Amino acid sequence: MPRNVRNFWLTVQCDARSRAVETGPVSKDGTFSCRILIREAGAISDRSVSVYGVVLPDGTLEVRADSDEPEHKASDRAIVLLRGRR
């Protein structure tokens, strides 16, 4: 857990690492983005999923997910996974 209070905190654990990677935005209005790619037929696919955290003008925090897959992109808006206040 972070020593300083941040609007978002990320913990990533991969099986090849002995320790998790933990981080968060530096500023109180900071954001984050993460792009997840997949290997397909021996190469890195152009398809991906993006997860990002944003601060809305009213101070609401949102974690959103978006896919570049046509069948998962019902609209131009990303799916809101979490919503909270600063």
C-alpha cells in the first residue's frame, strides 16, 4: 500500500517476477493508462485492451476499460469499471 494517499494505486503481479510492481500517479489530479497486448500466432497482436484512470472535472475518479475489438466496442465510450471521489 502506498505511503502517500494517491487517487489511484496500481499493483501488477506477473509470474516471472518475485515482487509486484506498485505505482501510482504523482500529482493529486494524476491519471494512469495501461495497454494489455496478447501474443497471437507467434507475434504480438495488434488487438489490445486498455485500462485507464481519469479524473473528471467534478473531481470524480473513474477507472475505464476499452477494447479495440469491433464486437466489444458497442459505442465510442469506454466501459466504466469503478467510480469514486477524491
